[in-house]
Amino acid sequence: MQNQLEYRRPTTERRGATRVLVVDDDRDIRELLVELLESERYEVSSACDGQQALRKLLVQWPDIILLDLMMPNMSGWQFLHVQAEHPRLALIPVVVISAFDVFDRRMDVAAAVHPKPFLVDEVLDTVHRLAGRVAR
């Protein structure tokens, strides 16, 4: 089904905050990241798994994706596979934030990797860097 979907960057020009999509099945972590990023003036949306994230991509194109790997329904690994199959989606930088031992696996598809528990300042610095902002 995902192969039949066409993901396109919105054609209208937009000005304003960098858009970040937070994808994590842990509600507390998801809400923490949303709150932190909104306090830094990012426009943030969230999803609880890879399937919901793909549906959100059809409606709103993020500039950066923060992605957990171990989630029900569609894992972060599965999301990364679908993302790689769609050239436009593959251009969105992904920051992996996971308790899974990602350092033993090839993570060249990720712009950055942060293990859980993560350091808030390190994650914010990564997002600022990807958004073209000066790190705090």
C-alpha cells in the first residue's frame, strides 16, 4: 500500500518555523520532545508509530524527523525502509532516538543518532544544526 502513495513536498512556499515530526510510541517522551521543540519555536507534530507518521507526511511535510526505532504497528526500521523507497521522502533528515542498540547496526541513513535516555541539549543541538540554527 505504501508504494501506491505519492509523497510530494507541498508546492506552496511557506515562511516560518522549521517543521519537526516526532515519532515515538512512548507518550511521555513524545510530549517532552514536542514541548521542548515548541519552546525553541519549531512547528512540531507527532506520531505514535511509523504508520501514523506516513499518514502525517501526506498532509504536512516536515523539515526534520525525530524517530524511535522500536514501536508497534510499524517500527522505525520499517519507516526508514519506506522512506528510502521514496526519493522525496529520503531527502528529509532523520534523527534516530532509541533505546535499541543502534550503534551495532549501520545507521548511515540517519543524520544523527541519540541513545535513550538522551541528553536534551544534545538532541536540541542536533535539531538546531539540521535546521541551520546556531547551536545553543
